[in-house]
Amino acid sequence: MRVLMWEAKGDADGIIAWLRDEVLPKLPTDTSAELFRSADRVVVLLRYLTTEPSTAAFRLPDPPADLVARPPHAWPFESVS
């Protein structure tokens, strides 16, 4: 399993609404997403159930500029046992 940890700083309510309305419905069916928030940050753990997602699919789009204080950060991880 591959996991993308994505973090954005800014208007947390706006970022969450954008994710739920625009991004999550368009994710491939072999993914799952968990959202976490603090006052000004949103973290998404995006899990790819296949072992080799395409490079293009292994990312989230940038949110609208008016919602964020800086570009989002993202880190890919792989599960280990």
C-alpha cells in the first residue's frame, strides 16, 4: 500500500469544503482518504490500495490560492511490515 500525506495551511474550513466537493469525488476507486484538521491546517492521508499507482494519480491538486497561506506540502510513503 502506498500513502500520500498532504498538508495545507490556510482556511481549514474552506480547504475541507474544496476537498469534499471538488477532489475526493474524483479520486480513483482504489483509493481511500482520511481528513484531519487543526485551526489552520488540513492533513489528508490518501491510501492507494494498488501497489503501483501512476505518478499522476499519486498526488492531489493544489487548492485555490485564496484558501492557502502557502503551497501544500506532500510526502509519499510506503507501508512496511
